[in-house]
Amino acid sequence: MFSKASCICAVTALCCGSLSASAAVIKTARHASTSNHTVTTTTSGQRSILMNVDPLNVAAFQLDVSFEADKVEFAGLHGLNGYIIDFFSFTAEGSFGEIINIHGYYPGFNDRGGVVSAAGIEAAPVLPPPAGEVDIFQLTFLDNAPGVPKTFRVFASDDNDYITAFNTDTGELTSAVGPYNPQTDQGVDGAISTVDAVSAVPIPPAWAMGMVGGAGVVLNSVWRRRRS
């Protein structure tokens, strides 16, 4: 396991591609549920896996993502639909990799400082966060083992991770903090998604017959040469 303090990366250090982790539906006052979905794309022969996160009325958050480092390579992370990612840490060793402390917010809802007014408090947001399930950030992984399945997980690993929701009716902010605890019905549910292996492409029958026929011509030519 890795310490959350290890391998700290500035967000500006990685800015390629897009991976998608989908997460965060606020269920009760302090209960948020995460989900994630993955899709694959192919560019210049390189297969990429995209993971999207799509929360509901999220103002700010900090989440973690784990992946199988012996099968995929982390290639980038960025915010979507106006959300800003201002920090994350990346670490990978052997078969285990993590992007942890992924912190982001919608403009005006930065819970770690940000734009401060003359009165010494953060300026009021101009617009509320998008309503409904909207993608807030996207991750990109390069698929180095397309022939085997691989698993991705989005979760809150400790009480430093959270999802803060904005109530569009009251304007109140409510946070679900840490891993989900079913006894208290509080915290953030984790979620897992799996990308299936790529099956070998079968050779079309016509091609197969052509290959067999071609081999027959070569063998027949060799046989004739030996006779002569």
C-alpha cells in the first residue's frame, strides 16, 4: 500500500488525453454514492481507456482512483464541464497504481482558498454547479495489455476524502466524508468498473482460403524444382 503523501504531482505536470471516472450521487444529507464507467478508444494504434466521473450537484470533492499498473499506464487527468482539478498525487509500483487526493471544485466553490474578496472571504459563486449527473473529471490510461481484463476503482480511502453537494433549493452545502459506513448511513460509496479483454480478430474465410491456396502454390513450385 502507498502513503497518501508519496509521489506528489502538480496538476500541470500531466495534461494529455482523457480518462473517465464516473461518480457521486448524493443520496442523503451525508451519504454520496460513486459509480464509474470506462470506454476505449484507439489513436495511432494505441488503445486508450477513458474513465469519467459524473456527480450530482457537486460543489467540491476529493477522491481516489486505483488501477492495475502492470496492465495500464496513467496518461492524464483533467476537469470537465467547468470543474477545476487543482491537485492530485500519483504513485505506481509493480501491479498497483493510484491517483489519490484528486481535489476539484466548481468555480466559486473552492474549499481550499481561491478568489478572496476585500472582506477576506471567498467571493460568492456566480453560478451554482451544474444540476444532475454531469461529468466532473476525466482520466486517460494507455492499455498495455489489451488481451486481459483490467479493473478500475474510484473511492474515498479515509476521512480526508469527501464529496460536497450543493442544494439548489436552499443554497446549502453538505459533505459526505470518508468511506461509506452502513451503520451511520454516512460517507462515500466506492465503485468498481472492469474493461474486458480484446478478443483476437478471426481471419475471414476468404482470406484463410487465399492463404491456403498461396501456400499450395509455393509447395507445388518447390516440388517441381526438386523433380527437375
